[in-house]
Amino acid sequence: MIAPRLRVLALAVLFAAALPARAAEVLGLLPARGATSDVLRSDTVTDGEARGQGRVPAIRGFGLRLGGITPLDPSGQSAGTGGGVFWQYDARSFLADVSIDLFFGRRYHDTAIGFGGYLPLTQSEVAPYLGLGLKYASTHFLGSWSAGLQPYLAGGVLVGRSSTVQLRAEVVFFHDLFTNQREQRNGLLWTAAVVF
């Protein structure tokens, strides 16, 4: 007779021991049976973890560039100097800019406003890039003024992408879609810039 009472007592003790755990599970204080440990950590996520690892915000800045222009013309026009201002947007996966440029040679002037898009070849702090763009240009060549669209191809390098001050070096090949002295002109721009 003692053995059946011990069994009942043992079952009562096991039931009593299991009751708080089951009650805690029902009330949501413990994970359900078979749940992973992620449930326990879902309320301990920090703001940094919630934003995602490695995400860098886009960087915007104004830049000042100085450099030269070399008309690619068989008449032997000499190179000139000049510069410009631009606004740059760096989304890490692409670059974009809007610019105003003024370049002057002895008998050649190029004034342009335009925009460009560029593809960085790396995601590092020193990133070479390739791109293209379109400008509206007004040119003075051998005494004649003309204006129109000027597409361009560009290649360069951007240094210090996540810094508040960046350096940018670029070479641009441009081609005038309009005629000046009955010819479409083209040339090279080479510049060094600081972005802040």
C-alpha cells in the first residue's frame, strides 16, 4: 500500500515541478517547446543591429576643381587652364555630380553646365571609377562662338570616400554634338578636385 502512495506522491511532485514551467510558457515568459534560441534574443537587438551591418549613408558634398583642357584639333590649338564647381552624391554603389566648368586657352574657350554618373570599380576608400555625362556647352574656337550638347566619357579616382574631405582626380574625353567652324570639336579635360 505504501508503494501506490509513493507513486502518487512522486507524480504530484513532478506535476508541481512542471507546473511553473508550463505556466511561464503559456504566459510567454519562456520559449515554446521546440522554439529556437533566437526568440530569447529578439528583444535585445540594438539599434546598430537593426540598421544592418556595414551600411554606410550616402555622402553629399560640394567640390572645387582645377585643371586643363586640351583640344584634339589638327590645327594645333594649345592647351588651356580653368576649373569649375560641382555638387557630388556618393551612394557607394554609384557616384553622380552636377557641374559648372570654365576653361580658357589662347584661342579656345569652353563654358559648360552638366551632369554625370559614375560607377566605382571598388567599394574601398580609394576608388577608381568610370562614367559618362552630358553637358550644355558654349565654346569659342578661332573667333567663332557655338553652343549645344557635349557628351563625355570620364575616368578617375576618388580618395577618402567616407571622409569629410575627399580628393578626386579625373580625365574626361568630350565631343561636341554641335559644329563650330563647320566641324564638331572634341578634346580632353584633366582635373584635380577637393570635395567637402
